[in-house]
Amino acid sequence: MSTLTDSFPESVTVSGVEYPIHADFHTVLRCFEIQGRKAELSEDDLLFMLRLFYNVKRMTVTEEHIDRMFWFFSCGREKEKKKFPRKIAGINDKQPFDFEEDADLIYAGFMQQYGIDLQESSMHWWKFMILLENLGNGTRLQKVMEYRTIDTGNKNLSKTEQEFYRAMQRYYGLEPKLPPMSEKERLIEEALIHGGDVSKLL
């Protein structure tokens, strides 16, 4: 697909049948929120995501429905065949941004660079991602992403610069998100804190 000649998809085809979808970025981000709550999606979580994504009242869900949903989430992009030379470019492999953590920075970046109020927009997900990935260096989000991804071991950086970027990474770094504790895990933790017997809980 070419962004310059083809329209962004408003439907996906599953087994030869065209299904209308909710293609706006709000819907996809809600699906990402569901994904981010747990280390592994439950069947109920997945069904809820499918109901959000597909703009149909009833359908028989197949594995292809799931595959096409995640294909859409990836903006229809194939996996990169060429490996980006991170070391030469002086960047690390850390996560550059997080939709939840950086929501305010993303919102401000769109206002600053494009004059787009995301609160008042139902922008297509693919368009949203293209604009997000091309926010300029004048936005604070780009600066924070630079702090997170710069390779502090790069020999081209002075010692002072290395120390500065390490400090920025400690401040702006994205902490790995842990799934919320189950009731059983919470009870075990409480028992351990208060010196209780955990054998009955195991």
C-alpha cells in the first residue's frame, strides 16, 4: 500500500468476507490498554478487543479475525527484513515511548506541530501513527525519546555527555510494567509481610 495513492482501510477481509472496523486511533489505544493489563490475554480480553475493533453486531470469531486485527494494529507493515544499524546510529534497543506514560507528550506534540487536538479528532489509526513517528525535534516527546534511546556507551560522546544521558535515562526511563497481582498473590504477599503461614496458600 502507498500512503500517497491508496486510502487507509476502513475494513478488513477475512476468508473472502469484508468486515467493517472501527479504524480510529481511540479504539486501537483502548485495545492496547487491555493488552497491557496482563502478561497474557485471556479469552474474555481477546473477545472484548474483537468487539471493540469489528464494527459488526454478530460474527463467528476465527483465528483469521484475530490475525487481521493485529495486522491492522501494525499498520499493515511486514516485519523488517533489513536490520537497522543501531550501533552505528548511536542508539540502543530500549523502548522509545509508551502510549499511556507519554499520553500528555503525544497530545502536546500533535498540537504543537500539526495543530491537531486529539481530544477532538477521530483520526484513522494508520494516519495517527505516521504523524506520531514523524514528530519533529522541536517537540518534547522527541527529546525524551532521544534521551531514552541514545547509546550512552557511544565513543563519540564525551564523558560529560555520557553522564548527562545516563541521568536523563534514569529520569525518563520506562519502567517495565508488571501485571496486577491476583487475589492469591496478594494474600501470599500479605502473609509474608506479616509473618503468616503461606503453606495453605500455595
